[in-house]
Amino acid sequence: MTRKATNKLLHKAKKSKSDEFYTQLCDIESELKFYKKHFKKKVVYCNCDDPRISNFFKYFVINFEELEIKKLLTSCYREQTSDLFSEKNQDNGFFFEYTNTDEEKNKLSSPEIKLFNGDGDFRSYESIELLKKSDIVVTNPPFSLFREYVEQLVKYNKKFLIIGNVNAITYKEIFQLIKENRAWLGINLGRGISGFIVPEHYELYGTEARIDEFGNRIVSPNNCLWLTNLDTFKRHEDILLTKKYSGNEHKYPEYDNYDGINVNKTEDIPLDYGGAMGVPITFLHKFNPDQFELIKFRKGNDEKDLSVNGKCPYFRILIRNRRIQIKSE
DNA sequence: TTACACGCCACGAAGTCGGA
DNA sequence: TCCGACTTCGTGGCGTGTAA
């Protein structure tokens, strides 16, 4: 009888997606410029970042004085390769502490990194100890572990500004945070994040992939967002509404399974409708919690996807305009 | 009671469409 | 040409049904 094959390794290999995406300095600058006041006397932790490569590290070193940062911490994951023929692991994760002293500035080209005992995974004990010492986490975490990553930040009650995929809004856990006003979208979204630097071995896909002037291989997914719990001006600005429901009822069909109307574009949200409206997930990019209330995500009363005449539009978020008083019957 | 097959559902480091 | 909105469908996880 053949032995039952253990194909765990194969599964592991299949599951491990390419998470080696490096954020460009221009994209970091165009977002971080809106958060400068938040960093004064704070310990910043970039916990998915090799200081020798990361543009997050570079950004905070360049702007250390202007932002009045107290300390910068970075840590980096290294996959452990257990080698039967050597006694120790050669691929420990590592971390680096920076306080902008003259000595540190002079050694920036070869920073004195400190090895972890383990792999430096953001979930590891050693990395969590650094997390506990920090105030704000800023990085581009592995998208394949996005849920776990955010869960940990929330667990340790940290401020954060991180990059994720737009579809992260559709994750139950992430939407719940947004609904509870414990996280929101940053300033840039979609093409507002121009692209990521990928390693040599990575296939350049998509029509907008390119090699930049420095030879960096860039892919532009055009579907990324910044998720944060640092306040921004944008979430206090009302969305300008120009469309009317009354007289255009035919443009706003009612859902089969919820008492509300379907709105296909954020800009088409009517200014005179006080009931529930289903809007695209990208509405959250312009969301002001004082103007709109988030009621529910995706599902109708029957807990099935919202549908119009039997057809389900793409995921919708049910909202209500707080500025309009609903007449009591 | 257990093991396995099957079906449903959630998901997506994409990529396209179409209006301005 | 730019950019916000939307979609497609293969894959894996999980719950349930059924046979042994």
C-alpha cells in the first residue's frame, strides 16, 4: 500500500503569494504630507521594512527633524531556511533603531542592524515587543496577511497609516472597523498610488507596468488604498451633492431585498433623499461621518447580496444622509 | 460515529470599461 | 487621455449530507 503523501510543502508554496512589493518614495510623500502634525514626539515603527531598501525608512530619515519624530524603528522579516548541514539559521529577521544622531547619519549607507532571534515576522514576539514601544505604524504590509496585520494593530491600540488593496474594504473585519469609525481611508486611492517596485524575478503584468528611469520594475495595480486611524481634513469635508431624487426616481431603482435605492456612482448620490442608499465601495474615499451614516454592508434583509430586479450590482454599502430629517409618518 | 464527497460561498498585490 | 467604477471566475475553506 502506498504511503499517504504529505503535500503540505506544495500547498505552502502555492499559498505563499509574492508580497515583495516596495512602495515608491513619491507615493509615500504624496500621502504623508497630509499627516505631518501627527508625528511630533512620536515613535514611528515600520515593521515590514528593510532600512537598506525601504522608502518608508528613507522618507522618515529625510523628514525626521521636520516631523519632530522621537524615534524611528524598522524591522524586517526573513524567511527561515533550516539547513540540515549547518547548526544555525542564517536568515534571521532584523531590526534597526534610529534617532537621527550625527553618528547614525554618517552610517546610513550601511546601517548597523540588529538580528532578531527569530524570523522577524510582524506576529513574532520580538516584533510585537517593538510594536508595544511605538506610537504610529506606517508601512506597506503583506496584502495576503492584511486582516491579521490590522487585527494586531487594533489589538495593541496603535495609530497606523498603511497600504492595502481596495478590496480590503470588502473584508468583513475591515468594514466593521470603518463602520465603527475606528479606521478610514487616506487621501490617495487607486491611481493616486502610482505603482510598486517589484523584484527582478517578478513578471511585469498589466498594461500599465513599466521600467522607470532608474531601472526599477514598476507594476501599477491601480486598486490600492491607504487605511488609517490618523485624522485627515478630507473626512470632515462634505461630499458636494448636485443630483436630485425627486423627478428622477427612475434613475434610482429600489432594492428587491432592502428598503433603499441603488446609486451607481458616488457623484450621483441625490441631495434630497433621506432613506437608505446603496453606493459603491469607493464612496468611502470621500466619506464624511458627519454627513453620512454607514448602515450596513452588502447584504439585504434576507442576508443575501443586495439585488435590483433579481440582478446583484457590485458590492454596495448602505448609507443614509444625516443632514436630511426623515419625515415621521 | 467517522470519514469523505459535494456544493456553496467568500475572496482577490487584476485588469477592463466607459464617460468626461 | 485620464480616472472612477465595476467585473470575472478559479480557488480554497467550510458546512452539510451520506455511506460505511
